[in-house]
Amino acid sequence: MIGSGVIGVGAVAGELGIISPEADLIQFNQNVKFREIEPSADLIVFEQSVGEIEPARDLIRFQQRVGSVAARRRLPQAYIWINGVDYSSYTALDSVSVSFNEDQSATASIFVFRPLDAVINIPSFHAKQIRIETHVDPNDPASDVFPLFTGWIETAQHDRTRRGIAFTCSNLRDERLGDEDAGQLRALTGGVYSNVTQVEDAKGRDYANELMKTVCGSIGYDRAGDRRFYNWGVAGKPVNRTLTGAQVAYADPSTEFQTRSSVINRVTVNIDYRYSLLRSISSEVNVYKERNLVTGQFSTQFGPRDIIDYKAFRRDLMIEKAQSFEPWETLSYSIYPLEKAGNGGFVFDNLWPVADTWCQGFKSSIARRVAQPVTESYKFTITAPQSVDAYGKTIDGTELNYALDTEYDEALWEEEFKQTRKRDFDAARAVAQASADNRRADLALAFEAAYRIGKKQIVAAHRQTHIRGSVHSIFPVDLGDVCEHDNRIVDSIGQITGFEYAIGNGIRRTTIRMTISYMDTLVAAPAENWAAPLAPGYPEADLVLESTAEYNADTEVRAFEINVAEIPADYTDELEPAIAESAYTLPLEINSITLVNGR
Amino acid sequence: MWKLYTDAACTQVFGGTLSTVHYSDHSEGSLDYVFYFADVERDPADNGAYLLKMPGGGNYSFTIEDATPGSGHETTEIKTALTSAGLDNAVPGAALSIGVSATSGVTGAIPIHVRVTNAVTSAGVSVELSLRKPEGRVYAA
């Protein structure tokens, strides 16, 4: 220890002092206890099994026909059940028609005769369930009965001239899809729903419509009224129905190739994602004035003498100032102790006896937090090279533009977050940053949904060639079935996207619209190379800036001019990293077609 | 949805109405049919990914329902069994249990044998009997 030897007076370098012998100042008694690490572990793993409701329903309705051996009954052309009541014998069997079309409600129309003078109660028929069935062989009562239509009466209109009621019916596809469980629809179709790329918070039928925007397939209800989903395309699927030359009507089939203007083979998707980068900016404010600050000289008879500014500062005021840099947060500070005033070895300091209340300045370590908005821009294209070759150019569809924002409250980071109160600042900041960037999962979902939407638009644009043929019999078909035309006019395999049943006088006809995806190209189908775009990563969030503090010795001032660092606009204004661009190729199914100019 | 199919490969969905022709002298005898109870829509890859069970546990059973009990055709005209041979000893009109669960996919299809034996002598066409499945729960296997 070195001291001046005078109580209350410190030693001055170069002056004599008293040498104190070496001794232990502190004896550390360190009691180290063994700390056993208790590892984290799952105490309970919840295996939650959620069951979907499988509704009760009739599997078989027994239609039992009893007659004498010799009797031969004429079978109805169709069975009509309205609200469980058999109207077959009242139905005009020359006017039963049923129509199914992809992504639309199926419709049916019938005419029911009513007895003369009977009371016609039209409202009693409204919205009643109707089921239309027929035999595969209208002459064989033991032949299979299959449904043509299951739905509800849409309109019931009294026809005074015919003395009956004309019904139009619908299977209420959209309404019923709206009643389906959203989770089941997602699982069944493999579709995705994103609040970013689809109508926000869609419910019911809107949800089903939005979901199906991401699925290259169609959903609806079949002839029996059961939900039916199918993927577009015929690859890998067995042929359900073949229409040979002997089956298709004489005047059929007819073909309708897609129009050139309906083709698109590239879709561009733009997605902007905005989050807040939580920056931590630090600086140091060093405020110091030496006690014996020479500010100039003046001449005396003994020669030049220094002009010295002996000013010191109130310690309490400096401490207060050291912590007063709002909006900066003072992390730590230290005080420069009072220096002794003197000149030429003489001490004349009236402050020295109360040195603890005075000081020469302070040094503050300060920090400030800025939540800088960052907008990441992603751009990707989905292109079908086969189509580009077939049509000789890239044909852009409408660009798909989406944006999502974390909507982070900047005050949480800039004002409420206090670094000095955090035991582990990095961990605390990581939590805060996660909160300011909490829609990455939504972004990933939006990427996939946007890709699927673009993909479906391109696939749908090439699925517009139709082959229509009629068969003079009634047989079960369903939307999505794979159909083959192998007849004198057309040789092709496609998918059924519409069919009609017509039963009339001497008529039992099934008309099928088959759709193919055809284009004239030899370019091989590319591999589908979808992978979600990669995020550019966080920019460097930590920043050190310089603050300055200069003592103005002007006798009128004699104070510090403190300039706390200004944060450059680059670190506060919206940051836009380079656009992340990707390109994906999409294979298209090509269904060959051979047309013969046959008779 | 679990449905009946008319083929073991489960490609042909049963239309729902089984039309049978009987004679007043019952000379046609008993008429046998076989269907396949399966859900291939939910499990197209045939992974056996789902199980159909009763909500409260227990056996999943089909029942014969009669819309007009006491007149016309009665449930005793229908026999059901899981095997063709089982039809002979099946109790007429009795429920058919398929066990505690059914497994999705073609492989999990359960054959349902049905025998229709008319007991009515008056001529007519009737749709009053049905084979009904109960409400169930579908769980991931």
C-alpha cells in the first residue's frame, strides 16, 4: 500500500510515501458444492387420437319385387323417390334428365303427374330429398339398380296444362362442401390453405373453394350422394369405360380443342414478407476534463504563466447525467474522481477536502434498440416447358402477388425491453426476435399454397380439350373416371368431366364429356422441382457507434458538449434485401389423340 | 367413407339398392349376394392407415332395418354373414358384427354375404328393408 502518511491526504506521484508491508487483504473462503445436473425430460407424452365421425347410413336398400312366375311386368324406366316416397309410377318417364359437370352442382329435372282434382301442395315438395335410380337393363328386374342422381328439389312448378309438377333438382354441391369438416377435406384432397394466398379466414363453402385452388383435382358428390374427390389426369389409373365404335352414337363423337387464347404456361408469384430486425446499437460517452486544464498563457514579469481552468463538477450531477441519455439506456457508468488542483508543486484546492462530492467527469456505456422493418421479397416463376415449346412462346398468366406482415409493435423492443434487467441478453433478444419474426411458418405455407395455385392455373389451362360422345344406354359413370375412346373417329384416353343421362320416349342415353390435356410437342416432361425459396437470413443486428463529448473551456461556457451518436437511416428505415428469385418447371400430362375423318 | 363395393378389388361402388325378383310361389329360393365393405377413398395407397370403430368401443355391427315392421317384408327374410358358408347358420334378421374395427384400403375390405329369402306371397314392389351401418369413428391406425 502506498500512502502519503497523512490522514486524509493522498500520495502524489513522485513524492515520498510510506511503504506498507505485503499482507493478505482478503482470504477467500470458497465453498464449492457439487451441483448435480437434472436433465430436461418429457414427463408425459400425449398421444392424442382424434376420430372422424363416420355417419350411420343404409348400405343396402332391398328392393323386393314379388310376382307370379308367369307375370311379366313392365319395369319403370327410372325409379323416383321423393322424401322416401315412391313416385315412380307418377313420373313422366319421357322427361328424366340428369347432368353432372366438374366443379358444379349436379342437376336433374323430372315431371310428376298428379291425379285430377288432387290438391297440389307445392311447398310440401320444396327442399325434399330426391333420388333417381334405374336398372342397368331396363328389361331385367333382377339387374343391378344404380343411382342416377341424389339431391334435393330446387324448384317445383305446377304445370296446369300437363296436370302435374315439374321439378328441378340440385345436389347442392357447394352448400354441402361447406358443411364438410375442414380437416377431412384437407386430408382427402392434400390441399393447403393459407390466410396469405387465399381469402382470409374462409369458412364453410368459401373454405372448400379456397382449398381447392391449391389442388389439381375436383371434389363434389357422386350419383349416390357420396362425397367424391379425384385428381386430374389419367396417368397410372385404370380405364373405367371404353367407348368403342359400336357404342357411340352415329353422329358422335365430336371434339372441341382448346382455344389458343386460353393457354398460359408461366405464372409468376411475388411474395413480400415484412418483419422487424431487432437491432442492438451500443456506444460509449466519455465525458472528462482534466482538473488543471491549460487554456492559454499570459505574460508576467517573471515570464509567461499558464491560464488554467480548474473547474470540477458536482459528482451527483454527473451521476445523474451519466444515466440520462434517453432514449438510450445506460448499461454502466464510472466516474472520474476529482483531481487535485495545483500548479508547480503547490496545492491550493478548496474542493479537495470534500473530494467525494466532486469529480472530473464520467464514462457511460449506453445502448439503444431499434426495430428496423425488413421486407424480404421473393419472386418465383412456374413454367411448363412442354407448353412453351408447343406454343412457341412463353405465355404469362396473371401475376400472383401476396404480402404478409408480422405487425410487430416496435415499442416492445425499443422502449419496453430493458437490457440491464436481462440476465442473459442474447437469449432474451432471441426470444424477442422470434416474436418480431413470428410468421415464418405462415410464409412457408404461403410459398406452398402460391406454388400450388400457380400450378393449378397452368394445368387447368391445358385441360381444355373435350371429346363428347353419346351412348344409347344408361350405365354408371362418375366424374373423374378414366374413359377411352376407341372408335372410328377418336382414339384417346381422358378423364370424364361431365355426363348427362336422358330418359325419354324410346331414349336411354348417356352423354359423356371427356377431357384431355393435349399439346403438340416432343419436349420431354421435366421433373417437378418445387422447393420452398430460402430466406436470405438476418442482417448483422449489432452495431457500435461513436459518441463524442468535448469540454468547452470558453469562460462563458465551461461545460461539456456531448454528442450522442446519431443512428444512420440505413439502420432505421425499411430494409429491403435483394429479391430472392427461383424458377420451377412443371410437367404437364399429354394425352395423345388420333382423329380419323371417318364416316 | 366406408362403402360397399361389388368387386373384391373395390373398384365398383355398390349403387345402394339391391333389386331382387321373387315369385309368389317362392320358387326362386334364396338369393345370395356378396359385397365388400371398404374405404379406399381415404386410403388409396392401401396402407391400412385408418380404423373404423364404434365410438364407445365394442363390436361394429350392421343391422337389418324394417321401415314397416309387422307388415310386408320382415327382417327375417335377410341373412348376413362374413363367409358364404356362414349364411347357412346365420340367424335370420340378426345383426352382423365385423369385429371391433375395420381397416381402410383394399386389403382391409371385408366380404359381406347377404341372402334374401322372400316370405311374401302377394305381388308388389317393396323397398322397406335395409342393411344399415352405425355411426362410427375413424382413427389413424
